[in-house]
Amino acid sequence: MKAKVLAVIVVAAFIIASEIGVWASWSEFKSSKGAFSIMLPGTPMEQTQSANTAVGVIEAHLFTLKQDDAIRTVGYTDYPASFMKSNSPKKLLDDSRDSAINNMGAKLLKDLPISLGKYTGREIQAESSDGKMVVRARTFIVKNRVYTVQVVTYKKNFSSTANAQYFDSFKIIDQ
């Protein structure tokens, strides 16, 4: 009996130590212009993509960190107030989901309503057409801004502690 208790304690200690080890190499990335923060295991590359749309030119601000085990992206897009008011949060989130799945040619595996404090959101999980890659994304609507937090990884790495920590660390800096 004492041996079993000791074994459980040793296993628990290794799990805690490995999680602390993963988190210790991460640091907070903060975008004051984007009004968010998130924990990352390195410095992301920043880029802005513009698109001409029916509501005018829209700029997506993306922060991407590519590593061997995953590609982590956090970004935001500001929309005109009139566009946000003329569309329900559900419609905006549905359109975002549908666009992402269609652009990736992926199979939707999970689609859940979520929130971040008072902000409405959605989490999706999708699988690449060849079944090797998994995408998990969370999208939140904050006033006229839409935030997306995403990770693309090999299926075998999908449920890692690091990926869970990444999503859970995303914070909106109140505007």
C-alpha cells in the first residue's frame, strides 16, 4: 500500500515538474495596439493583411509563431460599427467558422459556444483533409473587433499541455 502511494506521489511530481518546465520557457506577449496579451514560447512574427470587402478595406493584424510542433497565431480585425450592428454575434461567428473551414478544406470536428468574461466567442476544432493536422481556434467578439487565437499542429501533438496553456492564457486588455 505504501509503495502504491509513493508511486502516485512520484508520478504526480513528474507531471507537475513537466508542466512547470513547459511554462517556464514561455513569456507574456502583449499588444497594446491590439489590446490583448497571451503566453508564447518565443517572439511572434507580426504581419498585417488587407482585404477589399463590401464594407471597405479591412486589415487583419496577425502575430504568428512557427515551431517544430505547432504554428500558433493570434490576431485581430477591426470592423466598421455599422457592420457589427447589422450582424448578430452568432452570424459573425458562424461566418468566421465557415470561412475558416472552407479556406482550409478541413473537416469540422467540434464547434462550441464559449465566452471570455463578458465577451461572446466560439471554439472550433478541425482536421486537415489528409487527417494528419488538427486546427483549434477560438474567436471572440469585442465591440467592433474580432479576435482569433489558433494553433495548427500534428494530430499526435494536439492535446499537449502547451496548447491548453496557450489558449487559456489569452486575455483582453479592457479598452
